[in-house]
Amino acid sequence: MAQLSSPALRTRPRTSPPEPWCILRAHAAPLSVVHFSACTRILYTADTDGFVAAWNLATRRPLCFWKAHEAGVLGLEEHDGGLLTQGRDNIVHHYRFPSKHATSAQPTRSLAVSGPATAVPSPSNPSTNVQRVWSLDINAMNFCRMSLCPLGSQPLKGQGEKAEEQVEEDEALVAVPSLTKDEVVDIFYLPSKARAHRSVGAGAFIGSKTGTVMAVHLFHLPASTASVSPSSPSVSSTSTPEPVTPASLHLLIAYESGQLALFRFTPTRSFEHTPSRNGDAAWMPREGTMVEESEGWELVWVEKGHRDAVMSLAVSRDLRFAYTVGADHFIAKYRIFDLNDKEAALPRMHVEGTTQAGKAAVAVRSDGRLLATAGWDGELRLYSAKTLQPLAVLSHHRTALQSLSFAPLAPHRRSTTRSSEALLGGDAEDEEEGEGDGGGEEGRAWLAAGGQEGKVSLWSVYPPQDSR
């Protein structure tokens, strides 16, 4: 691994500048999304021409490459044995992969051996057997990426011999900007695609303008997180925090005004509970009931961390902290909930100035220790997620970066999703064991970034210390 300019390394001899572990080239247009699979063996990438690629990180070659949208791609999420793709053409598509994907009759592993260049999927040689399952009309005019909140799985209905072979159908909620108003959010239930909540945030900022929704994050906050209490002057609060109901639904919304707001849902009589396997509540409108705008949703807190529009939002895995970047010089860190009254009395937001303005994306590693930003100047910058102090600058790209992603750290085998199994041809357990430093190797700390140049840089940075 290349040496990084962190305080811990200052006593070591000066070495050459850090270099990416590898560069992935296949896209002919600027990159808009990079996203690791849950098992870290696959990297999904998408571009502004609407193409999506799924890379086998053990071989550094695309497993498949297809035209997913007629406009640029905004977001990618693994779901229900496949991939959700969100496009600027105002559509979310759900794609599934064949059980053993290749451009010939050979299984996926055949892509690891040398062969004709035409055997590798590319924009000029796209994959033809990626199946579109369904589509959902959305509003994608303001560049806001969807947020997927998994709920669980339920058995597919079927009879006869084929019923036992059917896989379970995943449930989820997906949040996107409203179809009619750019400043509020709609939430849809999958797999039915029914709208579960409409115009979340409507009426919450009377007398002030937030502008359009720029980023969202939808999640369930477990009861074990104790309490959430409003602390912003803009929100009325009681003297004691209110307890959080089990697995209560919350939504973070970042706005064009530079604000970040947390909303919480409390069911009203207009909703009925739809059970899910993992216990997270999916509240749907009762049949024949007209649900009002933002019904059941309350504003918990709101903070303004930026002078300009928020460009990206990241949330720590434990749901304790959120981070935003924008067109200005600042990185903002927010405490999502309070553990006790003493913590509730502290400022909710910490803003740190940086030397460079203009950041397109922010991501936080799954251990909650490392933060990364993608700059319009083409630089990847690493920070302490706790203090926001700079750690290192990774220089490779010459033009603006648009997206970055951390891979989950040391994932278990069981984290391999059905989409990954399909792409890897059932070889997820022993995929390319001889590669030594292939994607997903335990101990590797992967960071991927992409932008205007149309190439992906893959870095191995700051491996976490073994706590045992």
C-alpha cells in the first residue's frame, strides 16, 4: 500500500506520492456513480450516458456492461437479487442478472483468462442478457439520489414444484424528490411501487425557503438508540427528550439552502402496519383513505452547515452522525440523535473549513473512523470522521470527481447478495483464490472514485487496526 501523509507516518522516510491500486477503464462518458456490492467483490459504476457496469474486482474486468437509461445515471443500489438504477430520465429501473453471466456459454470465471478484447463487455459491445424487471416513474430533475431503506423479505406466491424454487422477494422503502414539488420528498414501497408517504417536509419551514431537495437518507432508528431530542431554535421542544418508538422511520433531507433537517414519522389513523420479516415497520395508507401532505411526519431538528447548496450527504453505519459537503469550503458533521440529556445540551453541528472549495461527494467508512471527499479539483481528500482533521490527499485525477465509495470492511461470506452470486456465477465462496489481492480480500480498505475522465481509481488506504 502506498504511504500516506498522515501524522503517524511523518517519521518514516519520504516516498513517492500515493498511487491507486488499479485504474478501471471502460466507460466512454464521465462517471456519475461508483458503488461497492455488499460482499465487496463487485464494483458497480455508471456514467452520464446512461451506461452501467459491474466489475469483478478479482480480475479487474467488467462482468456486464449495459445501457440502463436514456440519460445519465444518478444512483445505484443492490436490491432483491439485482440492481436498482436511478436515471436523469426520471425513472428507476430494477435489473436482474443471469445466474452465470458471460458473453458466451462459459461461466463468469472465463473472464479471468486471456482472450479477445471483444469478449469483454463495453459500450461498443454491451451485454444483452441483463433483464429489466420493473420501472418506477420519479422526479430526477434536481440531481438528488434515491435512498433505499431495506425492510426484509417475503415469500413469493406460487404453486406446484416451482414454488419451492422461488426466492423471497425483498421489501424496501425508497425516498426520492416528489413528482410535483422539488422541495419535498415522496417515499415508495417496494415491491408494489405504491406511494407510502407523500410530500414529506411540506409546511415545515413556513416563512423561509429551503430550495430544492439535494440529498436524502431514509432509515429506521432502533429503540436502543435511547432518545432523539430537538435542539435547533427553529424547532419547538419540551424540557425532556421524547422516547423513540421501536424501529421508528426517520428521514434526513439536505437542501439547496445549505440546510440539513431530520424528520420523524409517527403513524396516524390514516396508516396501517404492513409486517416485514426483520420487524421494521412499513406503514401504508389505508385503502380508500386520503393521506395529507407530510402526514405523520414531524421536524425534529434543522441545521445550516453551508452557505451554498449541499452536494452530498453521508451517514455513519451506526446512524450516530451525518456529514455534508457542498459548493463552499466547508465539511459539516451532525449528531443525529442524543444518548442523554447532557449530550442534548451540546451543539448538534460541527463545521470545519477546508482549503479547497467545491466538493461533489462525501463518504464515511463502515468503521466510522475515516471520511473521504471528492473534489471538483480532481483530488480525493481523507479526514478523521471524529474530528474532521485532514489526513491525506490522493492525487491522480486531473479533472473533477463526481462520486466515491468505501467498500464494507472485512465482510462476512454471508453478506454476499443474490445479485453478487448471480454475477459471480455461484463462485462467491472461492472466486479467484489465487489472485491474492483481489477485491474483497480481508484486511483491505477499498476506496473507489470516478469523475469527468471516465475512469475509476481504486485505492487501498488506512487499513483498520485489529482490535483483538
